[in-house]
Amino acid sequence: MDEKVQQPDAALSADRKPRDVISRALSKMYLFVVFAIIIVIGALVSPYFLSVRNLVNIITAASITSVLAVGQFFVIVTGGIDLSVGSLAALSTVISAILLSNHQSPTVAIVATLLICGGVGFMNGLIVVYAGITPFIATLAMLSIVEGFSYIIQTGELIQIADKNFASLFAGSLGPIPAPVIIFLVIMAVAAFVMNNTTFGRELYAIGGNREAARLSGLPLTRDLLLAYAISGLLAGLAGLMLAAQLLQGSSLIGKGYELDSIAAVVVGGASLFGGSGDPIRAVIGGLIIATILNIMNLVGIQSQPQLVIKGLVILVAVFFSSGDGPRRLVRTIGSLGRKKA
């Protein structure tokens, strides 16, 4: 009798094993497969897509989103979210433009801007940790505060930037490589090293995986969360400096929508909004995917409203495949349909 009972279990486990392997492969490889498919589609729909100039434009456009996405990743991996990064990037353009227009050196403008934006990020962390306000509400409120403050100090007019040294530093090039590309590659490499090879990175994963277990294990939750939000604010400030150098102006309206793009890049890159998973490199690839899709839509003349619809659908598909349950459900559905036909 025991053998008869065990046989169905053995058959079931044997059937489940290939499905688990396939679902795990889908969840790990989908990002690169999707990127390859998008590149092929771009090459088919436009003869200009694979031109060197267009590819450089894609990477340069993705550089700002990628820097924001890396900062956003540090927060999301803890189970939080930072909606203030777009407004912080705009504040960064305004502060740097004001300082430069008042004949401050680029060094002073850069350091002051980064310190202020990092400080605002640190304040986000203080509100989340000590006030006990959920990250969504805390950073949404900070978005409004920073946006209003940026408009007040801007005094209603665009602030032009004439400093060529500042512009060349963030929007120039080193040989054939644009400066924004170098910046986001360096940021990505440093972030990947921190997350994979330092105690701080492992602690962030642990906090996002199970905060209560991390607390009971004696991990410095308060310090790590404050640092995560400060890093997000600091990198938002850096993205704003890149924007200011590219556009040669400071404006409180420049950063609108970047917070959603940064979150989308992290999610498309496979990170869970519940925390504890993902990596900065995949977040940057997610940003490249989004930038490439937008570039293709611009090349074929799709209007901005349909672009939002398509970008939203891409995010939904990405979340489905990056979650462990999504691929498993797809494999189970295909398997069940196959058995019904048989």
C-alpha cells in the first residue's frame, strides 16, 4: 500500500521539477531576452535605430534615469520607496544654477547641491524611522515640499547656466564616451560592489527580506535605513546636476515624472517592491530598456499619450515575469492547456 501511495507523489514531484527549473530560468533571464527583443524590434521599425548617434542618444538619455534608479534601488531593497527623487533632481538644478549665476565655482555649486539633496534624503529617513510614517506618504509629502521650495527660490523664471566648466563636467565627453555615460557606469559599479561585497549591502537585503528578523538579529536598522534614504537623495542631486548641465538651466519643473521612471527601472530590472531582492546592475538595465522603448516610439512618431500606455504595459509585464509566482503560473497554465488538448 505504501508503494502505491508514494508513486503519485513521485510522479508529481518529477513533473514539478522541470516546471520549477523553467520558471526560475524565466525569472532570471527574461530581462536580457526582453532587451534583445526590443533591440531587434527597433532595428526592424527604423533604419536609424542602430546608428551610432542614436545609440549614444539612448544611453545618454538613460543615464539620468539610471542614476536615479540606483538611488531608488537602495530604498526599494529595504521595502521602502522614494517618491521625492524627481523633485530633488529639479531642486538640484535650481540650487546649482543659482550658485553658478552668483559666480560661485563649479566645485562649490556641486558640493553644496549634493549636501543639500543628501540632507533632504536623510530627512526622509528620519521621518520614516522616527515618525513611523510609511515611506510612500513620507516621500510623497517631501515631493510636494521640495517642489514648492524649488519654485520659491527660483522666483518664477528659468535660471540660465553659462559656466562652461560645469557643463563640460556633466555633459561633455571623455574622448568618444559622453560624461553622463561614464558617471552612471561608475555609480552602477560602486553600488553593485556595495550591495554584493559589503556588510551594509547584505544588511539592506536582510532588512527588506524580513525586517523583524533583522531587528532581532541585532542589525543596525536605523542607521542602515537613514543611509539608504540619504544615498537616494544624494544620487537624485547628482542626476539633477547632470540635467542642469545638459539643459544649461535650472527649473523647478524639470524633474517631473523622473520618480516614476526610476521606480519603473528598478521594477523592470526585477526588484521586488516588497524588498529583499534585485541588484543595481539590473536596475540600470531596466532604465536602458525603458529609454530604448521611448526612443523607438519617438522614431516611429508615436504621440506622448500612447507612449504612457505602452510604458505602463511594459511595467506590468516586467513585474509579472520578475515575480516568482508569475512565471510559475504561466508554466502551469501552458502545461494544463497542453494536457487538456492531449
